[in-house]
Amino acid sequence: MASGLEPVPITSQKHDPAWKHCQMFKNGDRVQLKCLYCGKLFKGGGIHRIKEHLAGQKGNASTCLRVLPDVRTLMQQSLDGVVVKKRKKQKIAEEITNINPISGEIVAYADQGDVSTGLPMIEVPNAHEGNSSLLINREGTSSISGDRRKKWRGKNSSANANAIVVSSVSSGAKRVNNSIFMSIGRFLYDIGAPLDAVNSVYFQPMVDAIASGGSGVVMPSYHDIRGWVLKNSVEEVKNDIGKYTATWGRTGCSVLVDQWSTEVGRTLLIFLAYCPEGTVFLKSVDASGFMNSSDALYELLKQVVEEVGVRHVLQVITSSEEQYIVVGRRLTDTFPTLYWTPCAARCLDLILEDFAKLEWINAIIEQARAITRFVYNHSVVLNMVRRYTFGNDIVEPGITRSATNFTTLKRMVDLKHNLQAMVTSQEWMDCPHSKKSGGLEMLDIVSNQSFWSSCGLIVRLTSPLLWLLRMTGSEKRPAMGYVYAGMYRTKEAIKKELIKRDEYMVYWNIIDHWWEQQWHLPLHAAGFFLNPKFFYSIKGERNEFLSGMLDCIERLVPDTVEQDNIVREINSYKNAAGDFGRKMAIRAKDTLLPAEWWSTYGGSCPKLSRLAIRILCQTCSSMGYKRNQIPFEQIYETRNCLERQRLSDLVFVQYNLRLRQLFEKSKEQDSVDPMSFDGLNTVEDWITGKDASLEDYGSSDWMALDPPSANTMLLGPSSDEFEELSAGFDDDEIFIRLKEEENIDDNA
């Protein structure tokens, strides 16, 4: 950045869409703008020149070669809109001139500001009409006659009349919207609903349906909602689930077991079934009375597998507690065509938790928390941070508490220069909170280069783990073909970063302690073997992957003749024979999902292709499914059989609708406010002090807060989880350690 440039926050009053794609700096008395994409600095021309630069419009600015296509299109449309608006203003001015020749000054007035299109102009009465010699001005006072009257009318009346109409119409529209918003707010407050209910994909369709009914629409009654509406919803959800289950014959499915302890101490088991088309909630069971009984737990899981259909189930995923290990072994003995696997996401969370306990990492986390606790408890400071970070929050909620520690450190590293610009600005120096102990501590930490260097190192050590955690629970990309390679990349990245063996082994040992069960899972090894992106990049023979593949063939394919056929077809895959060797297939291994690749190019090996698709269509996690605000407990507190059935159906509908949203929701969602009570569980350590009381923050005012509105251009690259992993597995030390562990297990 050029010396002498001071970052200036872009205020909320700047409404042009181009402001979201540039940064503003002050160089002495001059304001300069910088493109967020290519970094070009404009010393003049204002926001219009930036817009031309982003739109690729030749003339006053060079074309940005790095701008995203959708942003370029948006800027082009905005420029076109300016031209159209200008033409309409000119047309309106001409019409006024035709009506009243004394309107030359009105044209000048109209050109000075925006005239809203589509609004009727109010015609000014002819100067000679009527007998009154008086005009009533806007303040209600009478005056002006003769030449003065003509001058007043020519200079102000049409413009003022139009301004009054524009103002009244737009304020009327605003009042209508305010009325709607207030009505929705009162309803949500009255029923105690979570306020993120407005983020539901079903919210806008509900509003549209009500609006389409007109002013006389009749609302459903209490008995309608809990009666025929619920009944129809159950049937609707079952029909949707039927579309998912119809694919199980081709893709197979994973049974997920999620254990949850309620506020009153009840232990609930929630059963779901995953396939690439979507996750299905099956049922919940109150297991409070038999969690310590492996026999009862086994019978329950056995029943669920039979209800789903043994022929469809490839694996049952649970947590890795001892009772589940015992039950898992019994399940695989009873059903020799499926696997029991521990939840990979839970293992990764425990690894991150142990990373955070390392003394030097814990010290950096506590320093970072000192900043966020101060910021998020003072509205003036939080508003200032959001201005200097262009609407971004410095706390980023993760999937779990442990993940939040490292996602937030990464967010702070991304916004480092913005935070430093803020604490060295005159605005900060003038702020009374900067003189408080928390403000002084924040200044010391943000100005400390050692703190930022440590943060950067932590981010580089943990980013692969965070990526793998997101991948294991991905709804849209089954993780089985990636998890083994993801952990390899994690250990490789740590080794490259720290170099010295005694340093990186500290982290490797933590990983191996929790990941030990995952290393030896045949499904994970087979997923790696069957992912062409990784398999064809291996140098030499890696028998551990082939061994896992053969184990899956024996377990998942009971027919011995078919087993032999699959083994023969494996040689074609290994040698890239037939369609596997096509140039299209070679290119596609880097662009298609593994199961899609097999579906496209595996026709010459139909038996192997069918098994590959079933393995590669599985998830590796039973975590991450939002279940808050679903009344599970009410089911078990109700003693009436009919009402219990109704509540069970209500939960069935609620949970499955919520699971469907994981697929249907677009990526462009409202920014999550870290202070929201609904998400407090994962960010609490970052926004509340250990011994904080409300009296300590008496000067804070939540009503003065500016809402978050993330500008992701300031953040680090959010690479697609499918493209993230590169090919090539050349570090023998990682594989050698795996073999050593296997030998230890064999000799034990």
C-alpha cells in the first residue's frame, strides 16, 4: 500500500452498489478509491469511475481483469440504469417545459437530484387562471403576487410539488413495509419463536401465499394447524422422503446415530439416514434408562437397521464411546454386509480441542478473546469495528466450540490491517472507550506483531483440519472419497510448516491419538482407492488401500461369483484400461465428483462401478444437524397416547423440513450475528467474559448497533471443498507411521 494512505470506512449512507467492491483511502485532503479485485488505485473520478472499471466499459477507466463475472454484470446493469434514469429525467423536464414555458430553472433543479421514475408530475396552474392574488406556501403563510408570484411558481412550484409527491409516495411505501415488518415482529415476539425463523426458506412463500389471498384471506385456526394441515404435511414429507429412499438401491445409505442430552437430563437418541439426495430423520428414542446397557442399545440399533433395510445400509455411524464400540461389533456380526464406523467429525473436533490446550496456542486464543470480549460488549466499539472492516464481524461461528476458536483466529488474520487502521485512527483516539483498560489492552494486542505472527502460524496449522471438518459433514459432497486424503494433507501441511520432527510430532501425536480408529477403516481406504483424482497420483504400490478395497468387496458383496468379477474388473481400473484411459476421463477426474465419474466412465466395469458408487456416496459424520427448537422432549413428557402420536408427527415434519433446507438454502444468506442467542453455544467464550456482569457494560446500547453485512472480498479465499485437495502423495513418513501403528495393533 502506498505510504500516506489512511483507510476510511465507507458509511451506510453510500448506496451505490459499487461501494461494496472498493476501499476508500485518504491521502492528505484527497480521497482515493482502490479496487478490491485487482488493487488498482484511482486518484480521481469518484465511484462512477470505479463502476466503469468493474463493468469493463471503455472510456474513463481501464478494465479490471480479475473482477467476478456476476459483479461485472451488476456494474454494467447499474451503468445502464444511470443512463436510462438520466434520459427519463430529461424527458420529464421536456414535458414540464411544454406545459409551462417558464420552467427553464426547473430543468436545472431536476438535473441536480434524482427524480424517481414512474411518478406523475403535478401540473402547475396557469399564472392567469383563478382570481386569487395569493399563493399558500408550504408553511401555510400567504404572500407573493404579480411578477414575484410568477418567479416563485416558475422556480419552485413544479419542483416542490414533484418533491412532495415523491416524498409522500416513497414514505407511504416505507410506512407499508414498516407496518408489515412490525406485524411480523409482534407475532414472532408473542409466540416466543426464534428470530432466525425469518431465514427459513418457507418464510417468503408463506408471505406470498397470504398476499395472494387478498385482504379478506381467512387465517387457519388452531385446530386446522394441529389437525388437517399437520396431517397433510406428514403425507407431503413422506412423499418427499420416498424420492430419497428410492435412490437407496443405487447409492446405499448410512444410518446416523446422534446422542443428545436435554436440559432436564434426558438422553435422546436421534436416528437419521443419509444418501446424496438428502438426509432423512427417522425417529427419536428416549434412551435415558438403558444407555449403560449394551444389550438394549444393540437391540435398538438392530431394529433401526432392519426398518431401513439391511440391503441398503453400508454403515452405521455413532460416537466412539465404549458402549458404541461394543454394540458396533455385535451389529457387524449380526449383519455381515455393513460396517460400524465412529463419527469422523467428532474425532476432528477432539483433535482441535487438544490443539487449543497447547500452552502457546491457548495463550494466543486468550489474547484474541480479550479483543472480542471488549468489542462485543460496547456498541460504539463494535460499530467502529464494523465500519473499518466494511460490515464484517471479527468472530466467526464454527460448527463446534473448538472449531470457533480457529475460525475466529482466521477471520481476525484476514482483517488484521483493518483492525490496525482502526486503533491508529483519530476516531479511535477520540473514543472514550479507547482509554479504558480493555481498549488499552486491545491497542497493545492489535499493535503486537508477535501476536499476529503466532495467529498466522496457528491458522496455517489448523486450516486443513477445519476444511476436513466441514467436508466430513458436507450435505452436497459425500465425504467418503476425500477423508483419507484430507487427513494425509493435514499431516503433510503441519510437517511442511514446522519442518523439525520434534516440533511437528507434537501435533501428529495428537492427531494419531484420536484418529487411530479412522486410519484402519476399510471404507475410508476404499474411498481413497476409488477416487481417481487421488488413486492415479500415487507413486508405486500402496497395498493398504487395495487391502481395504478387498475387505469392502468381501463384506459388502455377499455373492462370491460377483466378488470374483469385481476383483477382475479392478485390474482394468488400476491399468486405466478402456474408458478409464480416455482423455475425457483423465480430465474429468479433477472436475467430477468421484461417484459421478464412475457413473460416467465405469460402464466397462459394471460390477465394480456399482460398488464404487455405493461406497463413494457415503458420509463420514453424524454431527452438524440443527435440532434446536424442535420439541423432542414434549413427546416423552406427554402421557396421552393420541397427543404423543401427534407430537411425534410434528417433530417428524419439523426435522425433515429443516434437513431439506440444507439442500435448498442458497449460499447468499443473511449474515449470522455472533451475539444471537440461538448461536450462543459455539461463540460464548468469545463474546462474554468469564466473570462479566451486565453492570460492567452499563454504557452499551444495543439499539445503536449497526447490523453486520459481510463483504467477503476482505476475507481470505473461500475455496470450494471439492477443489481444495490436490493430488500427489509422496511422503513415505506418513504411510510408514500408519504401518507401524498397524503392526503394533497386530502384536498387541
